Amino acid sequence: MNLQGHIVEILRMVEVLMESRNRQKDLAEDVGTTQATINRILHGAMPSYDLGKRLEILYEQENVGRSVR
């Protein structure tokens, strides 16, 4: 998968994670980052590898069996 594909996949995970939260700040607290970072991801920025992995783990915990794609 190319970089653009990874960005799209992370964006979709964040969008799904936001469905169960009222605020970007809530998701940020759940993965140990800031609301501003979540906002940047929602606008197309690539997170750090570590943050991307934390988002992926949280997504998998909350969405067992649900595909990102």
C-alpha cells in the first residue's frame, strides 16, 4: 500500500472511532495525543507511526470483525 492508501485507511479508522465519541478531544485522550492532532489527521495529515498504531489498536478493540475498507 502506498502512502496515500495509508492516509486514507487511518482517516477511515478515525472517522469510525469518532462515531462513538462526541468530541475530537475524547478520541485524543483515548490514544494519548491532542485534539489538534486528531483534527490534522481528519484533514489529511499522516500521524506518527506510534500514534497510527495506537489508533489501529483502539479501532480493532472497538470494531472486532469490521473492515476499515
